[in-house]
Amino acid sequence: MAKIITKELIAPAVYEMVVDAPLVAHKCQPGQFVIVRTDEFSERVPLTIADFNRGTGCITLIIQAVGNTTRHLCESFNVGDDILDVVGPLGRPSEMGKFGTVVVVGGGIGVAPVYPIARAYHELGNKVISIIGARDKDLIIWQEKMAVISDEVIITTDNGSAGRKGFVTDPLREMLEAGEKIDLVLAIGPVIMMKNVAAVTKPFGVKTTASLNTIMVDGTGMCGGCRVMVGGENKFACVDGPEFDAHQVDFANLVMRQQMYKNQESLEYSCGGHCKCVEE
Amino acid sequence: MRGGMRNPMPEQPANVRNKNFEEVALGYTKEMAVDEAQRCLNCPKPRCVGSCPVNIEIPKFIHEVAQENFAEAYKILKRKSALPAVCGRVCPQENQCEGKCILGIKGEPVAIGRLERFVADYAREHGYDNEAEAPAERKDKKVAIVGSGPSGLTCAGDLAKMGYDVTMYEALHAAGGVLMYGIPQFRLPKEIVQHEISGLKKLGVNIVVNAVIGRTFTIKELMEEEGFSAVYVGTGAGLPHFMHIDGENLNGVYSANEFLTRVNLMKAYQFPNVATPVYVGKSAAIVGAGNVAMDAARTAKRLGAEHVYIVYRRSEEEMPARKEEIGHAKEEGIELRLLNNPTAIIGNEKGWVSGLQCVKMELGEADASGRRSPVAIAGSEYVLDVDMVVMAIGQGPNPLIKDTTPDLEVNKRGNIVADEFGATSIPGVFAGGDIVTGAATVISAMGAGKKAAAAIDEYLQGK
């Protein structure tokens, strides 16, 4: 049982929940995730840990109400209610170190999992440039939190309602073309966005990491539902990832696999197909 | 009696049961059980006992059944087995106790498994199972059990009976391991598994679900920070194998683990009344021929697949599944495609399975295992028309504990190295079941848990 301490609507259909999960908060590292089960009829849904506080024993989850279970969690659960199961931390923590200049790219609610990783980069003395993108200004989340831990924040929206009009890949490409020294790029967001980021950085040989949000059941390596081709090898996102070398990931296969239950459910984490970045 | 034949097990008719998830075998009536028990010769040197991995006093319990002393029979079972209702259903008795029964030489062996099941079910139905036993003297030492499958449950039960303070950690949201996620409802009802586990709780075992050892706590943290004097690792064979052929990442391809976990643990057969979906094709190919493959095939059939094929590269004789399960599968309409080896999974333009390319095989010379090894027949490739493929070719050890416990010795395959009593390379850390042996049976994992419990007791007494 994990009690909901706070719940806030931070963008259309996007909720921020602080949840009492001391065993997770005690151990989790940036880049890891939890699996949540709302009640006995629920799916097991992977959600990234967007923030954590070892002192209070709480973790922060950002939930987009797109699938059956996330909708149920967002619509029927309120402050003081217990989420039946929160298990974690799962997955390998992000690789940490002093790399130099790091560009972090967050698309839609992908900003949430980016945040703790970017904060850790920042604390280790890296220069952090954050690119945050969304379809519309209303869908930009955590801009202020990102500003605190970034040396520079660039906003892009598809419709130009905030920041510059265009996609997250536009400023990234410009930086690379201008010869700016970038040591690492981290991209988290819709699969197509991560694919496009990887395509932009590849010709420049800049190390690029993507955190994959695949279909999962157990999250501990047991089912293989999260398998993804990386460098020609099958990897399990739950135990080998969720972060992988974005230049090695077979994104086309990942996009296809995300359609497995299209008829039965919407997929967690993704922009639900509404995001215009798909068209790029 | 009956010309040396055993009492047959009442079952749901095949063409009824292959459309529902109710239990296939209905269990003996009291009259059948007593009659069957009377067949036992009560051998002075019973061969059955020695071939039971947990050494149940088989003639003794059967003698009590014959006398209609069912409560006494139950007590005898429980002395050695924490999970009689489970073992009576899923043990491969034909290779163990029943395989050694003297009656089997001329006729059929005593139906020991069916009697075990009867006694456990009768006790549960009459409410005298799980009665609190006289508590052993409490010992002031804590033992952690990692994994709540058959091995962990047995080890936990034995240690609790000895008076230890036992905590069992489970990564999933329900205790039981493979008994919950792997073996289907129609072969092992989950309510029965949970009932047996509730017996352990009454013994004082503290069960912590949603705790992934290696992540939530490491083994080292359990011993150094959480105050456990010993740890038993029974994490099973949880990592699914794939064939590494083209097309395995197409939609419509499952590992048996994922398919069965969705249906059993997550109850996807009740979708949309539960939220977890499962995909089932019109025609399904199950690759492999073990018990897991039979379970996957029979599950796919129940979920509405019109054709379900078992695709196996050897012949029926070499199929590793229990004969009984193969028989059940055939009765339910599962089609065997033997001496067929998959070479690729074919997909359509949308990324879904549209066929399984196979090559026909013939049996050649005997290999190291003594089985005639299959050899591909040149030019015999064809495409089996399926829109679903389940890979049921075995499981390996989950790497989580190995990766987070640097001093723990593992072999090339990643299995933990342990001696016959479960001791590993780290003092105080014991291991047993599939994580040590590779994928095997419920009862052999229980046997390992039992031996390790005794070894842990000895280790802690010596400290």
C-alpha cells in the first residue's frame, strides 16, 4: 500500500502525485522506475520515478491519463487513498559522471523522468542544457524545476504557443551544426521523438542515450514483453535498461511493438499518438 | 482389485473443459479414495518413500486413508510437505513415488498423487487443515527467504516450525512464484495455492510482497542492515529463453512466461473485467514440448484459438512434458507438429505474425543425452499458417541477484553454485531450486528448500 500525499493536475490529463513509498525512496536512483497496481483488477503499469525524498520516504510520479489503469488512477484516486502496490526501484540507474556538456531532451511528460537525471548531472558539475518540447504551451511541465538545475532551458512547441515554434530536434541540430561541444545527449519522450533525436546526433558522433518506455508486466526480467533490439541483440528494457545507446536501438521495431494492444488499451507514457512530433 | 488397475480420475469432458478455466481433474470421491488406498500393499521396505524428494511417509498416509482416518493422513503428509494440495496436482508422480510402486510392475501403481490431493482437499474442505501446531520454542534469529515459489515456501515453513523468525520476500504482488504466474488455473487453482500459503502465515512466516531483492534490498543489506542471520535464495528460473530466429520481436510473439503470467497472475482471461489484456490468435504455434508448452497450448485453446499446434523438433517419445499433460492436451484438440523445427517467424507489413517457417526433421544418431538427435531434411521448409507464436523452450536464471551480489559464485549459465545442502560461496547465504539446478520440477525445488532449511538450522546452531 502506498498512500497518496499530494495530487495536482499540472497539464491537461497529466497529474503529479507524491506517494508514500519508503522502501522505494530509500534506494532509488535517477533513471529507475516503479511498477504500480491500483487495485486487484489493475494492470501492472511502469511509471518512472520523477523525484524522490529519502527524508520523507516519498516518491513523485507524473501520470498521464491515457490507458485504462492510468485513467483510473488519475480519476478515482485522491489524496489519502492507498495505491495497492508500488514496487521498485526497478531498472538500472542512469550512468553518472562528469561528462562536460550534457543536453537533456524531454518531450511531453518525458520531462518528468529527465528531471532527476538532469539534476544529478548538474550536481556532478556538468553543464546542463535542457530542451523541453510539447505540442502546446499547456503541455509543458516542470519548466521552473528544470530551470533550477539547468544552465540553459530551451522550450519548443509545435504550434509556437510557447518558446520557439518547432520540434526539440531543431535547437539540438543547430547547436551541433554550430560546432558546439556536446558530450552527451539524453532523450526521453515519445518513441518517435527519441528516434529523431538519435538521427540528429548520429552524424556528429555524439553519445546519445534514450530511456525506453516499453510494454511490461513484471518489470523484473521474467516476461520478456519489454524486449527491444539494441545493436542487433535482444535486450530487456526492465533489467538491461531502461536506458540504452539511442544509436543502437531499433526504434521502428519499438514503435511497432507499442501497437500490440492498440485495440485493447492506450499505451502508458506515450503522447497517445496526438503529438505532432510523429509527423517529423 | 480391478485387475490391477487404479481408480480413474474424474475429469471434465475434454470438449467442455477446453473452453473454460475450471479445474480439469475433479478429484476422487471419498469412496474412490478409500478403495484406491486399499490397493496399497504397505510394503515393509517401501520404494516410493525414497523416490519422493521430500520423503513423505507414503504407505503410512495411505494406510490412514484406507481406514478413513483422513485427518491423521493429513498430519502425516504435512510432516514432510508444506504444500500437499499443490504436489498432489502437479508432481510428476510417474517418475517418482508411483514410478517405484511395486504394483506398477504387473498393473498400475497406486494413485499416490491423487490420494495426496484427496487428503489435502478433504482437509481444506472440512476446515481442519492449517490448524495451529504447537509452536516450537522461539529462536532469536531471523532468516530471510528470497522468492516465494515452491522452494522458498518449503524452506520458510520448515524454518518457522523450528522456531525461527522467518520473512519471505516476493517481487510480484502475490506470493507463490511459478504456482501463481506459471501453472494455469485449470491445473492448479490459485485459491488453493493461496490457501496453502495462508497455512505458512499461521506458522508465523512474515510475507513481504512487492520487494525485489537486488533492488529494494541487496542480500548484503538484508544481512548487514536488516538483521538477518541467514538468507535462502529460491528465485527460480525466471528469465525466458528465445530461439534467436528472425521475427521473434513481431507482434503476436510471446514468451510462455509472458503469456501465462498475463493469463494466470493478471487473470487476463477475464478481460475486460480485469485491465490486463492478452492477445490470442486464430491459430497459435507453441514452440517446445515441456509442461510449460502444454500449459501455454491449452491456455491458448481456452482463450479461443481455433488451431493450436505444438511445434517440436524431436518426436513424441522425447517430449519432456508429463504423459498425462500430453494426453490432456491431445484430448482438448491440441495438434502436435512433431519433428518440425522453427527457422523463422514470418510477419505481415504491419508487424504482426503471419506464419511460422519450419523445417522438417528426422531422427539421426543418439546424442550425448542418449536421445536420437533431430536432423533437418533438406528442402523440407514450409510455412505453418499461424498468427500467434509462443516460445516455450525453457527459462534461465534471473540475473538480478547475481549482478547485485558480487561475492556470490555462479556457473557459466548464471545459476548459483551451491552444495547439496544449499550452501553457497557466501557464509550464511543458501540457495536451492531452479536458481541452482536450472528449470526443473516443483517437488525437486521443494526438496532443495527442505534440505536447506536443515542446513540453515545447523549453520545457525553453530554460530
